[in-house]
Amino acid sequence: MRKLRYREALREAIAEEMERDPNVFLMGEEVGYYQGAYKVTEGLLERFGAERVVDAPIAESGFAGLGIGAAMVGLRPIIEFMTWNFSAVAFDQILNNAAKVRQMSGGQFTCPIVFRGPNGVARQTGAQHSQSFDAIYAYIPGVKVVAPATPADAKGLLKSAIRDENPVIFLEDERLYGVTGEVPDGEHLVPIGVSNLVRQGATATVVTWGKMLPAVLAAAETLGREGVECAVIDLRSLRPLDLAPVYASVAETGRALVVQEGWPYGGVGAEVVDRLQRECFAQLRAPVLRVTGRDASMPYNKHLEDLSIPSAETVVRGVRAVLAY
Amino acid sequence: MASEVSDELGALHRQMVLIRRFEEAAAKAYSQGKIGGFLHLYIGQEASAVGALAALRETDYVVGTYRDHGIGLAKGMTPRACMAELFGKVTGCSKGLGGSMHYFDADKRMLGGYGIVGGHVPLAAGVAFKAKYKNTGEVTVCFLGDGAVSIGDFHEALSLAALWKLPLVTIVENNEYSMGTPLSRTMSVPDSSQKALAYGMARDRFHAHDVLEVKARVGEAVKRARESSLPTLIEIQTYRYRGHSMSDPGKYRSAEEIEARKKDDCVLRAEAALRAQGRDDAYFAALEAEIEAIVEDAVRFADESAEPGEELIEAYTYA
Ligand SMILES: Cc1ncc(C[n+]2csc(CCOP(=O)(O)OP(=O)(O)O)c2C)c(N)n1
Ligand SMILES: [Mg+2]
């Protein structure tokens, strides 16, 4: 085991897969000469050359679509969006081409492509740059969606995503890029579609993913000191969704809370709640509650931004509300 | 006695100095942690916004990118409201909700700074569409960067503006870089005004060294828009002295290159012209003192203003 930063773990995954398979290439804005807007791709241009580490102009729809075409005929593109906010410009390509080409062709074509970049709220970047795309992409049949919270999962899931035969939406996080964690030596793959019980607890079940995991774990520590033991499950993959460990935990706790950064309307949290009420109706002793981002565009002001996304404190309040029912 | 030309140049020079000092104060406040997020400075490019907007009437519209401070100030927004927005205060032009990238002022007809590259160009075409629809004679000026020329929305907007003969002046501020990438690696031709050819649109291309020339050249396009309801694509060649944003270390270009570009500085060039017309040291010292007081006042105002309250989070989601 070594300690790596989240961004280094991602870089290692990309480099290993590029070594392994000459069809893998990386394309996006500032990924090469600039060494990546968030330094995820630092050193890759020097290592693999400009044919395989391609700096693209600001043309998201163009280079996302180009990647899809290349994937249909045998290449394995990794398309970086400088942030997922800019994927909105390429949404048609992902929705109408990447997600559908296999189905529309009756299974003749596959689209093994990874779209990756930082998702969600950074720091004070305002309404157009602070959006969580989890729900938007998880809504679409034909794409897989993953959102790693730790360096080990970042590496293992990215390697799996690059090898997957389907389009994978890979949601990273600017606030996680500098976080360090243990990453296994050697070949390390984390399968897509397998969630992870990261903390045991018999009082309440808390489900989350991505950058909310640290806030949830901090809340669980606080509650633990009061004797309230929370099980914490990190979904890691949002589509396909693996709720088996959640069902097992709820069988014990009877109480569950879902924590997500994004807007409350619909979304992955709502999907979890729906499945829980159907699968665990008999075991539930309280309604499943959610702690979510506020139902509004993100304000620039720092104080209002802090109030607009879940924190350890609001998660603690959420768990208390589930217990008080 | 100062001539009419030097009075006009004096006013434009003063605006450019105001923008530069405002931006320097913003950079300082950013390093003190009073401003967060992205801060894209306009230093070096002042003659572009100041000259272009001097060719407009107050009732004309402007739409811009996230690099919007110079455009806002040149359109008549107050330094107080602009600085308070950067500080995230409720007295800011967008109540502290928008920040540096999203200046708006309905009264001044500043229709916004936008953060998604190119996304505002169709919107600007829509503003021009309204002027034609209502036959108001208003002109819309839209600023974008050289990097935005690669994105689809720019081309769709130009296509529509040409097809429907909209009174739109689209200005590409070519500062040679989009973030860390030089133009030569983002576009297959060096001159973005060539993009107008296929749309059958009038075009122009010139440097922003001389603010009066900017005004005159943009003025021709504004006239074409106002009198004949025809769009124009203009490339203004300019240069930013600072990084793309405050977080950009700018390793992709040399100090020599920046120094070389500074030799053509638009503010210094205007100052030299004014001196040639008889303005003396005392004039410039008084001007600097006046601007310094304005900027200090804006910073103090921003500092002392209140934060927006929590009730503003959802307040403007719907009308
Ligand atoms: C659609 C989209 N893609 C990427 C970005 C990230 N980004 C912000 S500014 C910028 C460079 C823009 O350069 P240019 O258009 O030349 O304008 P300048 O900053 O030089 O004024 C990039 C890539 C974005 N905001 N929107
Ligand atoms: Mg530029």
C-alpha cells in the first residue's frame, strides 16, 4: 500500500491503461501542454506524446462526438471535460449518440468511452460552474455512472471504466483531488456496480457517494460519541446501482438517510428511497429521509454556498430526524 | 486649451485607468482572501471595451464573458457595485449571488457576464432580434474570447444573425490565448474574422492599441447595425498581462513576451497622445489621485457592506 492523492491515483490509472492498450487515448482542454487544468494529467504528454494526449480547442460537443465515433470503430477514448458543467454543451452527443448507438444498431456497435472530469461544487465558482450532474446522467439508460470518493476507488474504478465496453460517466471532484489515501500496489481494479460498506453501525444507515463521504463520516464520528452508531455505505457506482449492502444494513437499523450534494428534485437519492421503500417496507421503522443541496442555483457568496450543500452538521441533524421519527 | 479630440481621448483614457486600477485592487483583495472563486482580470485589454462601448448609445446593449469587469465599468456600472459583487456582498450588482463572472446591470443595459464559453453569443443575437422586432434602432455588442470561436454556439449565432440581418456587433477579443493554449493550437486559421466570410457577414480586424481607433472601427459596425440592420464580426487583437485567472501561474508564455506586448500598452499610448496635445504631469497626477480615491471608496464600500441573507438562496429561482 502507498499513499496517493486522488489526482495521482487517477493519473496512475490513465497511465497504466495507456501502457496496456495502445487504443486508449486522452483528449480534452489543457490536458497536455498545460498539464491539466487540475493537474490530473500532469506528465502524460511527455510520456505518451501528442498523438495520444490530445489538447482540444473549446469544442465539447465536437470532441465528445469525435470520441464516440472513434470508440465505435475500435479506439478507447478518455474524454476529459475541464468540469462537468461544460458537458452540458456536449449533452446531445452523450444522450443521443453514446448512450444509444448500441441499442439503435441492434447490438452491432459498442461505445467503449470514458467521459471524466470534476463534478459538483468547487469553491465559490457560482451558478454556472457549481452543478452536480449525478442525477442527470444516471437518468440515462445506456451509460454507466461512477463517482469515487477515495484515491483507491478513483484508481480502481477508472481502470474498470476504461476497460468497460460501455460509455462511462466518471464523476471526480475538485475538492477531492488533493485528498490522500492508501492505494493498493500493483494491478488494482474496482468493479463498476458494487457499493461499499465503509463503516459499521446498528442505529441508522447512511447512504452517500463522492465528496459527501467525508462529511458523512465526520457526522458519523460525532454521533458515535453519543452512542449513535451509523452504518455508512458509499455507493461508488450510481448506475448500475448496488443497494444490497444497504438492504442488509436497513434490516438491522430500520432507519436510513441518503446524503447527496445535488438538487433534491428526483435524482439518485430519490431513486435509493424508492427502492428502499419497496425492498425494505417491513423493516423500516421511519420514513427514509434525504439531506440534499438546496433547490436553487448556486450563489457566489461563500456563506450562502456553504448553506447550499450538506455539511457534517446537517447530516447529524438528518440522522437525528430519522431517529426521532 | 485642450481640443475636442483630446477631451474625448482624455475621457477614454480616464476610463481605461479606472479599469486598470480597479483590477489591481481586485487582485489585491483576492490575495487577501476577500474575493473567492475565479477572478479573470482585464488588465492589458482596456482599450477594447472602452473604445467599443464609446461607440454606443446608452440605450444600446452589451453582453460579455466571465472577463467582464472592464465591460461593466465601460458601460457605466459603478465601481462600488462592481467591487461589492466581487466581495460577494448584497450591495453588489448581482447581490453577491453572481460574483466576478456574472456582472449584470439592467439599467445600464449590461446583460451579463457568462461562464460557459460561447453560450452567450446566441443570447446576444436574441437581444439584437428584439431591437429589430420592435424596430428600436438599438444595437447589441457581444464580446467573446478567441477560444470561443471553436464552439458551436458562436457559429449558430453568427449564422442566424446573418440570415435574419440582426443589428449585432460580435467582437472576438483575441488575446492570443485561451487559458494556457495559444491560438495556433486551437484554430486552423490565425484570423478569426475570416469566419464571417461563409456567413456573408461584414468583418473587420485591428489592434486595440489606440482606443480612438477602436472606437472609430467599431463605430462603423455599429452604424451598419443601426442604419442597415446588418451584423458584423470584428476581431480585436489584444493581450492580457495577467494569468487567465488568479489561479493560473502562466507557465505557457515567457516574461519577455509579456514585456514586449506591454510596449504597445493602450493606456500608455493614450497618455503619450494626451501629453503630445499638452496635458502635463500635474494633469496625470490629479487623474491618478482621483481614480485612486474612487477605487479606495469602492473597496471600502465593498468591505463595509452586508452579506446577502440566507433568504436570497431561493429568492430569485422564479419570477
Ligand atoms: C464550454 C466551456 N468549456 C470550457 C470552459 C473553461 N474555460 C473557461 S475560460 C476558457 C478559455 C477561454 O479563452 P478565450 O475564449 O480566449 O477567452 P479569454 O479567457 O482569453 O478572455 C476555458 C477553457 C468553459 N468555461 N466553458
Ligand atoms: Mg483568449
